[in-house]
Amino acid sequence: MTRMFGRVSPGCLALLGALVPVATAAPASPQYRVAHEVSLPGDDGWDYLTFEPAGHRLFIAHGTRVQVVDTDKLALAGEIADTPGVHGIALAQDLGRGYVSAGRSGVIVVFDLKTLARLKEIKTTGENPDAILYDAASQRVFTFNGRGRNATAVDARTDAVLGTIALDAKPEFAVSDGKGRVYVNLEDKNSLAVIDPQKLSVISVWPISGCQEPSGLALDADGQHLFPVCDNKVMALMDAASGKVLGTAAIGAGVDAAAFDPGSRLAFASCGEGTLTVVSLSGSGAAQVAQSVPTRLGARTMALDVRTHRIYLVTADFGAAPAATPEHPHPRPAILPGSFRLLVLEPR
């Protein structure tokens, strides 16, 4: 995943196209709005957000640390420091531990989930560990190493590195079905890999028709649907058993995250140009747009609380971008000091 705030192109979000098959009438669904904005310290870039249901806490990858927010109080509750180039956070609730991918130093930072105290560091087997995932069924942690073009598997009970899974592609976000499959987007191959977390092998690689540079990924475990979101303003609906693309949807620019709420049967795509797209799903798999929610420019990473149905995003305000150079042909605008904040979206 691209750190900082990603692409922040101007303009309005295109209307979301219908997924296939398309329902003739949208079922009643909650209407989302930005209910709270919470200022947080720090002027660095950010990446993944991870929600902890048991503790009602939100973990935010921010610069060289992980900020922890109490979501009942909407207040900062602590942090895990010294995680340079932090990308993501995985939580092993059954083991009382958390795992942070520190991309710049090429390590996994292990911490105590209750106290947030650092316990140890584990060296990954590939450069730039980015997405990180805990598979509860196998009790293994997986980092997906961007420049390494592979994945590292760690036994979460012993913190021993078990092996490396070659992907021959740049992995992005990953999800687990808890039943023996891990799915990961392959950004530069416009495809998705299916991994066996026990055998540490690739089962299949599925092309995502109509998708360029998939980043975020969500899973409907009961309905067996996958939702990769792509840089060419597309969300795909895939069969999680066969890899067949069942349909696509037009979304906005700068998308980086997807989520699925099994209670409301809503899928979400957060786009950096400042919109959250909400798609409703029926029991048969029919889908259509429920809402397009204005958020804030740069709010492209997301976490979902399925109990309260809250959506969490982060962003900041931006100044002018520096002049382009041969080394940096697409420079990012500067983050304005003191503007980093958490957005809380609630249904009504």
C-alpha cells in the first residue's frame, strides 16, 4: 500500500456503476455521514487502520509509530513507538499479541495487546513488509513484502519464521477466510493470489478482469465474495471459490481500501478524492449503489466496526505540491502541520 495520503486528484467522484447482477430497486439501507472529526498529533504520512472489536480500539499506522484510539471515548489511548515506515497492524486476539509491519527497517514489531509494550522484533524475509495479516485458523502471521515480491510466514505462538512464499509480484492488501485460504492482491499483475496458510504455497492466481493495480480487498465470507478495489476507478465483485469476476463497479480516484459489513450486507470503497462509496448486497448477491458519501480529500484508508457499523478514516489538510523533478515526477503536496485527524462515519 502507498503510504502518506496517496493520490489526491481533484474533481468529483464518478457515479458508481451497478454490479452484476443488478437489483431493480435498492433495499432500504443506512445512510452514512461524517459524524465526528477528532484531531490527532503528528504531521507524518499514514497507512492502514485496524479495528480491535474486543477492546474497542483503533490502531492507526502513522509515520514512525502506531497511534491507538479508544473508539468509545474517541480519544488517543496510547501508541507503539519506533516503527519506521509503518504500514499495517495485525491483531492476534487469542494470543494477546499484536504485530506491526515496519517497512523501512524490514521487521515485524511484536507488542502486548493489553499494555502496548514492545516485546520483540522479527526480521522479515523480503524487503518492505507492507500489508500484514493474522490467520487465526493456523495461528500464523503473514507479511506481504512489496519490494521483496514475496510473503513471510511467522508462527505467532513462538514468533519463529516458518518460511517464505514467492509471489513474483508486488503484493498489496490481504484477507483470510479462516478456513484455509488467504487472498492477496497482486498490484503489478492485476491479479489476486490464493495462498494455503498451512502449506505456505500458492493455490491459484486469478486475473481480475477490468482491474488495474488492485490495492484494497474485502471479503464476504458467508456469501463467498471478494471485493478488490483498483486504481482505474473500479471495484470488482469476484467469486471467492472460483475467482470468476461477476461484475465491476465504477468508483473514484485514489482508492486504497475496501470493507464489507456482514450485518448490513454493505460493501465500502474509500477514495482519496474525498468520497466513500456504499454498495448494498442482497442475499442472492445482487448489488447496487446505496450511497456516495462526501468525506475529505486524502481519506483513502479505512477500518470498519461491524458491531456499531461505524467507518473510520484518517486524513489531513494539504499545501501546494513541490515542483516536479526527474527523480520525483509526481510529487505529493505537503501535509499542513496540526491538521491530521480521524473521521468517524456513522449510519442514521
